[in-house]
Amino acid sequence: MGLWLDRLTGIEDLEDAEFDAALVADMQAEAARRPLPSIRFSTPTFKEYNNEEIQGCGKNQFPAFSITGAGCALDCDHCQAKILEPMIPAIKPEDLDRKVRDLILLQNLQGFLLSGGSNRRNEIRYERFYPVIEGLKRDFPHLKIAIHTALTDAAGAKRMEAAGVDTAMMDVIGAQETIKQVYHLDRPVADFEETLAALTATTMEVSPHIVVGLHYGEILGEETALDMVARYPVNALVLVVIMPFYAKPGTFKTPSTSDVGRIFLEARKRMGDRQVLLGCARPPGMHKRVTDAYAIMAGLDGIAFPAEGALAVTQAIGRPYTQEHACCSIKIGDLGPRAKSTCAA
């Protein structure tokens, strides 16, 4: 079908983009050895989304709730709790129960993400909310519940499992310098692997996240993190890219798209048949368009909030696609190849 790099030049949304020719060639060669699967475009409803190729859904089919509102004691350099701001606050267990039940009744809620700010040890205290989760799963067995676990132990993982959580997510960090300097956290790399081991010892689907460029935009520890994840039976690996505008001005640089793309390709190789997904967070603009193109060509299995041009790249290299209005880490249905979903009534 010719060189992929040539095909990219015909995509209007990428006409000003710069691609690493060697990297694109490596991705095409790898795809020749390993046929690319269908790719899933995820458009979760915790923020508005539309582009010219793929439409979002304005209804709350899969929202995100924060049990701490916008508050977080850790206050990491890269986030400063801003990721929590668009989430629906559910400070009290009864708030979560009422809001979820209302959305099930009024807007055909299919599932939700439960998150919150960490304490100083990178732990989130969900214990008060587990009875609510148990009640929701009892009354609505179809409901899919994902949770950001932060760091936990075997007992904590078992409590999540017993409550009925379907999918557990955690950040995996492979560099001690990043844990100390970016997270302001006095815990070793081993604690992240121990959390991963505890979660994968349950029946929950486990979807660890790796933030590319987490060390102030430098590539440091990502391959170690990939090694850790590859050692465990995770359901999916979610890759995101550092977003410097969340941080204090001047503290982070934006990692190059080529560096990001090479991490994508390395992740695809190391994870074998397990899903590798590109999550919500990544720099905007042309950087996002090129990043998403690399994700598609590297063979990642899904992209959240795809950029303009992503669908055209998918079609240019011959990959089928589906779309879902859910968090990329949790699958709530299969719409079939090349299908476009509609919002629930």
C-alpha cells in the first residue's frame, strides 16, 4: 500500500505537521510483522468534545466523580489538582449515591469513574464509599465502575474488589527522582510495583497508566515503568503525555512527538496482545495531532478524545475503528468495525 509517510502528506489536518520519517518507517515495518487491530476512539462524557470527524456525546453516560472535589494534599508539580476540576464533586457517600442513581434514571448512565485527591502518601481514602458501590452494583448489575486507586496494598485491593469495582487504574512511575521531585513523595519505586501486584491478584481488570515525560518533560523511567507493567497480567496499559500548562510556568517542557512516538512503539512491542491505549491527557494543537497519528501507526488499541485528522490516519493505513462514550480504560460495548455510536436517549 505504499509508504505511510507519503499517505500522511495527503491529510489536510496534518499538512503542517512534521513527522520523524525513520520512526514512521519503523512503525510501518512493525505493522507488517504484526497486523494492526481495530482501534477504539473513546469520547467519555466528563468533558465536552467534538471534531469534524468524530462527534462527542453531551449526556452523562460515563462521568467522573471526585470524592475530594478539587482538593489534593499531594499537589504534584505536573497536575496541581487541576485534573480533578472538571469532575463531578461527590464529597459525601450519599452525594455519590444520589447523583449516580439520578443519572441512571434520567440519562441512561452506563458506568462511572471514581477518583479523588491523594493524601501525602499518595493514597485515596475510599472506604466510606464502598457501601455505596456495593448498593449500586446490587441494584444495577450492568453498571461499570472504574476507580483511580493511587497507592494501596493487598488488603486495600481486596476491599475494592469486594465492593464491586470493575476496573482499577493507577499511575506507574519508574524513576525515583520523579517520585521525589515531581510528586513530592517519599516512597520508593517498589511501592508502585507492589500496588500493581496487589491489584492484579484480584479479579478486577487493571489498567495502569504511564505519564510520558513526567519528569519535567524529560524521558526518564518510562522504560522501567513499561518493564514493571509488562510483568503483570494487566487488562490494558494507558499512556498519557505530560501537559505543561497544568504546571507552574517554566517548570516543564513539552516532550518531542518523536520521543513520545518511540515510547508508544516500545509499549506496543513489550505488551504483546494486551491492550495499549492513549488516554485523555496530552498536549493540544498540532502536537496532539502528530501524537495521535503516532499512536495509530504504532498499533495502540484505543485513543481518548482523538485529534483532528486521527480518523483520516486510521483510514489511510487501513485500520478499522469503533467509537464509545466511555473511559478508554473500560469497555462498555462493542459497536462493530467502522461504526459510529449514538448518544443514548
